[in-house]
Amino acid sequence: MRCGRSLLCAAVITVLAGTLGHGQVRKGGIDETGPYDAVKDWLKPIHEGRIQCVSGVYADSPNRIILTTEVEVSANPPFGGCTPERGWPNAHSHFLLVIDGSGKVLEDWSQWNGLFGFPHSVKINQADPERHVWVVNRDAHQIHEFTGDGKTLVKSLGEFNVPGTDERHFGLPADIAFLPDGTMFVADGYYNSRIVKFDQNGKFLMTWGTNGSGPGQFKVPHGVAVDADRRVYVADRDNRRIQIFDENGGFIDEWPNIRGIVHVMVAKDQSVWVLTGTTNRLLKYDRTGKLLTYWGTESRQRPFPGSFAGPHQFTVDSDGNLYVADFRNQVQKFIPKPDADPSRLVGQPH
């Protein structure tokens, strides 16, 4: 082959060297699980033949993962749907579970079952040395703070089973995020269309947002996160966008055309990771909103390891393992592949 200084020939030579030189060419595949390998049948059943409908997940450590679940259902048709079985005979609720790294249930905080309507998400403030656990109790219109061992209910915000729009009530809240000093932002939520700000003691500070599609308006603010500059990212689900504000509700930016956003997280490198429940993808953006990478595959009818069938919240442990609360497919654990591109791995939370 005579190429001279042709850029096209140089590219051809590079491709040939990268394929034929190794003796084998990787064929097929559609990058279903991105830079991760999914762990098959990771979550071990509490009762044989039953599965958990997992709504929220937070990794306190690689061997202590906290789950919120709605209901336990049959693992086999025709009862494998999740939501329809909630009130059926023999349906069990395990609203708060602690799992070890092998997927075995360590703790069932069943002493708090009477509090819950539907525990929607779970968080820990990364800056909290006591590692208190915060649970957004959507259907009961409350948010609860527990000690890390689950033995003590520290405080509850909102009034049990009483929705409202004032400073003492929520309307189906969805998520919570923290500044390092403990200041809290609540995405409130399915009934209300606002962000509510509290200080570290739970004292109401302010609120912003109304129902609509303009700047500072929301249609189901489903997720919330903050970055190192105290900017607030809101997953404005039904408006198919992320809105960004300063910590006092001043509008900064909008990232449009993101279908079905259910969860948003800012990593330590300030990249922004987004989980969608419509396209069933994990997406990575830079601080300007530029899409950098994504992966994910839907499989609701016949879920397989690594596919998504209702993804709702994700978390990363200190070893880099990724966990996705996948409502119709329990919770999934993903381990980084040995040859994974580091830029495609979900980073540690900010």
C-alpha cells in the first residue's frame, strides 16, 4: 500500500494495527451495560420465590447498602408486577432494608413500618460524620431522619398523611439533597411543584417554584442534587429537562430534551450523572450540559441482568460499584469491567 502523507491512509493503517495486530477483533455486542458487568441474581430473597420492588438505594459502604422498597411480590407470573399486588393477601412490605456486598439482607427496619406510605428515595449527607439516613416518605407526605443503625427516629418533617403547600407540609415529596453544612433541599414533588429549603436543623428557610414549564416552574420535580458551587440541579421530570439554580432559587440554566429524568447526582469531579426512566439510560454531562456518554438497555417484559425495567435511583460505593434501584427488577449491582474506560464510570458522589 502506497500512502505517502495521506491522512486517510494514516487512519487506515491505525485501524489495521489496532485490529489485525492483536490477532482478534471484538465482534458484535451493543454495549448493554456500558463499562460495567452486572451481577446476576445479586439481591438474595427474604422469602423463597418472592422479590422486592425497590424504589431507592444508597451505598453507605461496599458492605452496607440501604434500600427502600414498596412491596414484596411473587417472582413468577402472573403476580410479578409490583404495584398491583400491594394490597393483596400475603403481600409483605419491607420498607427499609440493609444489604451486604453479597446481596444478603443484614437488617430489616420493620419497627418503622407504621410510618410509611411509599418510601420513595433514601440519602445520606456525604459530610455527615454520624451517617444519618434520610428517607423521603412520598405517600405519607413526610421526610424522616434516622440514626445510621436505624434504632432511633431523629426527626420528621411534614405532617403524617396530611398534604399541604405551606412551610410545614409537603405534597408527595420525591427527593432530598444536602449542602456540606447540612442545609437541605427537598424536591416537592408529585402534588406540589417546588423546591423547599431547610437549614441543618430542619427549620424552614424558603421555597421556590410553581406548576408550569417556564424558568423556575416544574412538572414533577423528581430529583435534586447540589454541586461544589452550591448550585442546585432539579430533575424536572415531566418537562423533560434539568433546571439549575443558585441556592436561593435564582434561575441559572436549563438543559432540555432529557426524557423521563428520575434521578440526578453530581460527582466529585463535578460531572453530572442522570438516570432516566423513559429511555432507561445513565447519562453523563459536563457542567455546561454537554452530553459526554451514556449506556443502558430496557427489558420490561423479560428482564435480564443489567437491563432496566423501571430504574428509579442509583448510588456508587467507595469501591466504585454501582447500584441501581430498578423497581420491576429489584436492585442491580454493577461492577466495573477490568478494561473499563474510567471516564464512563459513575464517579463518587460530591
